[in-house]
Amino acid sequence: MEQLWYPLSKTLAEKAAWDFAKEKGLDVVVVNPGTVMGPVISPRLNASMIMLVRLLEGCDETYENFFMGSVHFKDVALAHIMVYENKTATGRHLCVEAISHYGDFVAKVAELYPQYNVPKIPRDTQPGLLRAKDGSKKLMDLGLEFIPMEKIIKDAVESLKSKGFIS
């Protein structure tokens, strides 16, 4: 079984924050971003951008039962500002443009960048799970309008090219 240490560590850290807040009587508001992409702003790539680079290089490792929510890093920053400034923001806030199957994401990358060797990934390997455009309803209700997946991918790939991470 593949060990998903990164998401596990994030889950455990959030649990510790909730436990601490309860013990101390604090109000905690959490923004949980999905697969964060967009222009490269740091000297090192995050895990999400590395996944995109590997995909563009033709990596065919499959994520058969993987649903994901991509989000532009600008939307993640804005979400944090919105929950900080809005007194009605409480609890957990999922921060994704939409929830889709990994195969949907791969198909969009292949459509936008046919010059790369993007592998074919099945798009419906987990019957019964539904894609959602309103997974981040709480943030949308606060007024956040998410950058669409196509623009997230374009901003990410063009930045990767301009910074020399891909050719």
C-alpha cells in the first residue's frame, strides 16, 4: 500500500490545532487547499507542481482512485484573507476550483498541451463518486470566484516553461 505521508501529516497537524483550540477555548478557521498550482513563485517546486512536471514528461503512474481539486495559488491566498476578515467564517473551508477525477485533469492538460507526451489515464475508474463544482461552497458564499482549471493549468505550464523547469 502506498503511504501518503504528506496528506497524513496535514491531517494530523489540523487535528492537533483543533484539539489545542478546544482545550484553550480558541476559535479556529481552517482553509484546506487542494492541488495548488499556478505561476512558480518560489525557487523550488511544490508537490503539486512536481506532479504536473512529471505528467508533462510522460509519467504514466496511475491514480485510478484519485479525485482531486485543483486551485490557483492566488485563490488560496485570497481565501485566507477572506476567512480572516469575515467574522461569519467558521470551521473548515475546502479551497478548490472543482472536484474532479485525476483523469479529467490529465485529459485537460493533454488537450491544452498536445506537444507533450501526456499519458492516457482512465477518467471513470471509481463509479459512484461524483465530480463537484461547488465543493468550496463556504468560500463561494463569502464571495470567492475561483480561477477555472484551464487557466490554472495554463498559468502553471507557462511559468514552468519560462523558469526552465520544462522545455
